[in-house]
Amino acid sequence: RKEYDDEGNLIICRLSEKRRVTVQDFRGKTLVSIREYYKKDGKELPTSKGISLTEEQWSAFKKNVPDIEKAIRKMESR
Amino acid sequence: RKEYDDEGNLIICRLSEKRRVTVQDFRGKTLVSIREYYKKDGKELPTSKGISLTEEQWSAFKKNVPDIEKAIRKMESR
């Protein structure tokens, strides 16, 4: 079953209590967002702390996941 | 050859002219950041527009990449 936030965006996952990954349609363009939310009057609303990637930026990002992994492993091994 | 920013963080890739993905060591903890930068006096400095993920959050995020892809494809097909 799919979960949507109070603005109708599809919640992909939660990274922490406040942080979420969502996929949304913004004026006909698909955006992937990683963002912090806060609670107000029982609703969870997005803060400015986060970033929304266009599809093009998402594609570039995705291609670099293996390099991110490699960099983390290298950093950990120091 | 590796590229580092003016703060010594490893630049993994650029998502746009202003947006970058970096991996950094912050007080002994590894952070993956997706963030916008601006230029000042020839230096490129990070803005508050972005997010820095802990390793735990990065792991959770990574696991969900296929679901993000699926959601994008579904949105595109509408």
C-alpha cells in the first residue's frame, strides 16, 4: 500500500524520524526530494532543509551511487 | 584524479552548475551531501539548500533507489 504525505506526494521511505524521500509531480515535472519535515497541527509539512532533484539531476545522481559507496568505504578504512 | 572543494570535501559529481554531491568526514563521521554552492571571491561555498545524510541514512536511502525508479516510471507513464 502506498503512503502519501499531506501534500499528496508519494513517500518512498523515511530516513529518520523527520527525514523523508518523496517522489512528486510538480507542474508536470517529476521531482525526487530528500527533505526534513516538521509537525504542525497534526500535519507534517516540509521544511527548507532538503533538496528536490529534477529527473535529469536524479539520473546523474543515480549513476554516481557506486562512486559514493567507494568513497565511503575508503573514508571508513582510514 | 580526485577533486576536492574549498573545504576539503571530496566532490563525487556535479548534478548541475551549482549542485554537487560530496562525501566528507565531519568530526569522525562520514556524511553524504547533496547541496547547492555559490561563488564568493573565487571560492565555491555551500549554501543551506541541500541535505547531508549520515551513513545510516545513506544506507536506508540506497536501499530505496529501485523504489524511487519505479515511482518515477509510474509517474511518467500517466
